Amino acid sequence: MTTSFLRKMLLTGACVLGASVASGNIRHATAQEVARHGPTPEQKAEMERVVHEAVQHDMQSVAQYPLPKDFFARMLPMMQQITQAHISPPIATSNTTLAMTIRRMEAMQQLQPILQRNGMSARDFVMSITCFGMTTALLQNPEHKNSNLPHLNPANVRLIQSHEADAQALIQVMSADEDEESLEAGL
């Protein structure tokens, strides 16, 4: 049920890779030494610690982010406009944090008019769509409920459950965007 685009947006709340985040945290070595020989076991352990902390912080932030009551009324038309404009919003990869994704979105000049028309900042968009994706994914897969994932904002759960048709429509719009990207890539 979850689309590739939706899964990619979920990564925003769940992925941080040490190379981009921890590069400033590598101690006792120059960048040249690390590039030439790779990080030492101690540096790898430090990067893993930093990554783990960043992932936990991003996931908690996304899980508790309060979706606005008019989330679907604003997000559905906005996603349709983004799709019609053939714009691919920046999405998280294993090399990005929420903050990095937000900055990349802010730098996309073609997205700014759409965001402004819909009364949403780049941060609001990334946090909202990621929160929606995480909440929807966890609602569709209740076996994850007892895992170490953060607790979802109960108001978001109620909002999504009370707007099931809108939630499915948003997933469809996001699927159409992903299907179009696949066709353009020749997949």
C-alpha cells in the first residue's frame, strides 16, 4: 500500500548517515587521513553513535509533529500542483537529516510559489508529509506498535483515521508522482 515516494519521505524521519552528519565529529584525524585510510574503529563507533542519536531525534520530532487540522485540505492540492509542475521535492536519502532536506527544499526556487500559495513553509511541508507518512505506515503495520519506535501524536492518528478517503487520495497523488518519475527514468 505504501508507495515508493511515501517510503522515501519516511526516510526523512528515519535516516541519517555518518559521513554527512559526523564529518565534523571525527576526532584525532585530518580529513585527508580519513579519506586515504578510512575512519578508525573508534571513529566509526563515534559516527554510529552520532547517527543513532540523530535518527532517534528526527524520528521523535516527526512522530510528535502536530499536523494542522486542515492538513488534507492544504496538502492534497499542493501535491497535485507539485505533480502537475513536474517538480520532485527533495527527499531524504541515507545521507540526509530532516534539517538537510528542509534546506534543500528551501533552495528549490520552483517550489517556493506553490508553498506560498498554500501557506506552507518548506519546514512545514517536510515535517507534515513525513509525519503523515510515518503515521500512516505505522497505522497500516500495527505489529510495529510494540517496537522501539516513538509514540505517535494521538491527534494525528485521529485526524488520519477520520479522513481515510483523503489519506488514500494523498497516497494516490504521491503514487502518481512516483509513477511519473519511474516512466521518465525509463523504468
